[in-house]
Amino acid sequence: MDFKELEQKILDNAKRYEQNHQVKVDLDFSLLKLIEEVGELYQAIMIHQKKSRPEKHLPEQESHNQLAEELSDVVGMAIVLADRLGVDVEKALLDKWINHSESDGVVV
């Protein structure tokens, strides 16, 4: 699957979410949801690094799986937000991370 196909499937999922939960996944919703997902990723990292309360600690593989899920949520919501802003994520990634960084090094 190429990036555009993946992006479209994520956007289709957002559309199903709208229908199933009677909520408008607009710019404001997308931004707030992205912030929520970043918070959940942070919490998963804290748990994975055993920097949380001991009762929240998980076995290594389960913790790693939780990290992957939360990072996936962040990337997915970033794609939805980019769509709502009219940003071509694939082009932006190529311009910033590939084309620009080839001449100057990694851009962060």
C-alpha cells in the first residue's frame, strides 16, 4: 500500500467515526483529538520507561504494543488534521524530510 492509499483509508476511517458517533471531525475536533492522542502517547512512554506509578507498569511486549498503538493514533490524527487544513502530507514530508535534508542533513 502506498502513502496515498494509507492516507485515504485513514480519512475513510474518520468519516466512519463521524457517522458512528454523530460527531463532526472538523478542524477543531481534529486538533483537540491530536492533542489528546499526544498526551496518551506520552503516558504510554512513561509507562514503558517505568517512570509511572508501579501499578501502571506492563510487561515489555504489552508496553511496546501500547506505544505502537498510541503512536499510530498520533500519526493518524495528524493525517486527518492535515486534510482539514488542506495540507498534502506526503509532499510536505518529502519537501521537509527528504529533499531539504539531503542537502543540509536531518531537519527536525
